[in-house]
Amino acid sequence: MHDVVSTSVRLLHQKLARPLRTTDGGTLHTVLDARAYMVSLLKRRELRGQWQRACELLLIEADVDQLTKAVELALFYDSKLDLMVRL
């Protein structure tokens, strides 16, 4: 997963389709944020299919909407997606 370092600078600064709040209080706003989150994953999480798919999409510089959905799904499966509604 650490090959995500080679992703183009242009893509890294694009905003995700929507901000993704994590249960640790963070928010992923950009592709760079998502990449940093993925690089910091523990090995057992990194090897899960959902994270492998998100990494693959990042490496092929897929559409940001697709990447956002993949990261959101991976966070959800790991119970790390903050689903609380904030008023």
C-alpha cells in the first residue's frame, strides 16, 4: 500500500466528493488526506479488501467520486466512519 506515494500532485490536492469524518475526530477533505490515512493503516487493516480497492483506485488515479466511495466504504467496514449527524 505504500506505493501510493507516487500519485500525482494534481490529484492529491483535489477535494474528495464529500468530507469523510472518522471516529477518531479527523476529517478527510482531500485525496492527500485519504492517502495519508491509508499510509498510516495498521497492516491487518491495510490487507482488507476494501482498503486494497481504495489503494488500487488511488494508484490508477481513478475518478475522485469513485475513490471517495471506496474510502467511505472501507472506513464503514472498519467501523471508523463517523455517522453522527452534526447540527
